Amino acid sequence: MKRPLSIILSLLLSFNFAIAQKPRARDLGVPFDGNTGPLNSITDVAGLEVGYSTIISGSGKNVAGEGPIRTGVTAIFPRGKAKKFSPVFANWYSLNGNGEMTGTTWVTESGFLETPIMITNTNSVGVVRDAVLKWYVQTDWYSGEDWWYTYPLVAETYDGFLNDIYGFHVKEEHVLEAIDDATGGPIAEGNVGGGTGMMCLGFKGGSGTSSRVVRFNNSEFTLGAFVQANFGRKTSLTIAGVPVGKELADTLNNKLNLPPDSYRKEGDGSIIVVVATDAPLLPHQLKRIAHRVPLGIGKTGGFGGNGSGDIFIAFSTANEGAFSRSDFTDVEMLPNDQIDYLLEATVQAVEEAIINAMVAAETLEGINGNTSYALPHELLKEVLAKYNRLNK
């Protein structure tokens, strides 16, 4: 009989194997431009860690406060939990502001991101923010300082089609679970973390990631993107330049079970994008990176509609010693004339991260029988082949 520790280790190994074996967009033959990192993940940026808490419970009729529950929390640590307070140069951009990302005014003002990035559902921003603050106190995040203030960065997208969003099911324990789960290496995609109850371009969406490696002037840099994808109309879905949404317009054409007076429109939703790089970029350059995120979204069919919160943050893990409260510091900066490689990598990684989220996502039934269907892999391959866009 196995010992409990052996069972736990076996489950962990099985979980990592499952992540590695679950098909991603490239595995289906979807062609993308650019060279990926070894994991094709935001965690290809050295030291970066991602963690999830996924909450799935109940079925049937929605009873506020009881469920069904289809939600979660995602935690992203730019330099990992072990670094504690280790600010990174950062900046952000909103394509359409029907959403929230707390703490961004100080990111703009100071040029630094001082905290992990948390992503959840629309109605759980407050509890996640409060839980992170308590975690700072409990773990001495500010390394012994007896007087400090901070603005946790918490972003959201709306999962109320599948989730009992007014039941407020995300609790402090789930935030701590996501933080504790944060690690480097391969990460899960699809119906996990904050992306659990999300929909994208007419199919099931969620969490997705991708990376690019760029080389120039005898230097090599990594750029990674992470998305919580919950936006767009099915008829707009474009993959590898192919109008997949139009081709599959009548496939799994589920109706939204909305009350007659609902203001929700097809395509309402949001996308949060996190871009990380180890290239030595300063805040004004990271703003330029964030400005390129919509180009990647646009390649998949997003256009930043009125009901969409499209909010993005970009940061650099270079210049680790740049932050100081009292001393002068020296920083390294990539020449602006060399930034095109990273701008292009941003567009490529964001596009692929969105499609990876959709490929990994599985059909999910939520409140009142509402169902968001997974992108059908075999039909996708048939459509790409029809347009001679399938890698074999």
C-alpha cells in the first residue's frame, strides 16, 4: 500500500503530465508566427510564477448564495513569491474601460508594479484585494518596514452567464490557495483560475498563455503573454487568418438564457492581458508594449466593444535593483530603435494565448443549464484545411 506522501507525489506528477499532454493550438496544426520559448508560456520569463484557485460546484437552477459556482482566482508573481517586495518597471493600457484593474494609477505615476497581479470575476475584486493585503501583513511582504502603503493590482472579467456571480463565492481562502499554488514551469489553461467561467468568441474561453523568444545584437530576450479571455462574437472568430466563426456559425449554436429585459448582447465580455519580458524596458517603453496588445486581440476577432473591458499591463523583470526609496540607482534600457522585435512578439504571443485558452477550454454547464461549448477541435482542423492553413 502506498504511503500518503507517495500518493500525493504521484498525483502531482500525473497533473504535470496532464498539462503537458493536453493539446494546445499548435498541436492541432494551427500555424503561428514567431519562435516560442521552451514552454510557450509566460513562465518562460525566468522567475515568474502563476497560480490558480478553481471553484466548480453544483448544477441546475441558480440560487443566489448557493450556486452553481463556476469561478476562481489567478495569481501572477513577476519575480516569484520568494522575492517578496521586488518592484518591476511596468505600465498599462485600456482599449475599452468597461472593466476594472485596481492599482493602475500608481503604476502610471510611479512606473513600478509593486505587487502580484490577481485576476478574478467582476464581483470579487474587493475580497481579492483585501485578502492580498492581509497576506502581505502575514508574510511580511514589505520586509520588516514598520510603515508602508500599497495598492494591490486586481483585474476582472464577468462570468455571470455560467457562475452565481451574485453569490460572492470567492473567499479569502481561495485567494491564498491561488497564491500558494503559484509556481514556474508548465501551467494549466482553459477552465482554470479566474478564467473558469469565461467565454470567448462564441465558445468556451478562459486562461491562456504563450511566449516568444527574440534575438538581436547578440542578445536574447523572452516575452510572454497571459490572458483571461471572455470577449467577442462567434461570427468574428478568426484563427490563422481564417474566418472560423463564420464557418462554424451554426455549430453548437447555444442560446443565451437571458430575461427579456436583459441588456446583455452577444459578444459582451472582457479580456485581461498580462505581458511580461526580461528585456530591459523602462515604463514609457512598456506603455508601448501594452499599446500593441489590441493588435493581437484584433487578429482573433476582438474589436473592443462597448460592453467589453479590455485592460492590459506589461512589465519587465530586468533592472532588478532599480527600486530604492533613498539611493540613486543605475538602470539599463533597450534602444527604442530595437524595440520592434518585442512589439511584434507581443502581437504574436497575445494572439496565440487567446487561441490556446479556447483550445484548452472544455464545455461547461453553469447556472440554469446555461452552457458554453468548447471549440470543436476536429471541425477547427477541417476549416483550417479548407483554407490551406493547417500545419500537418
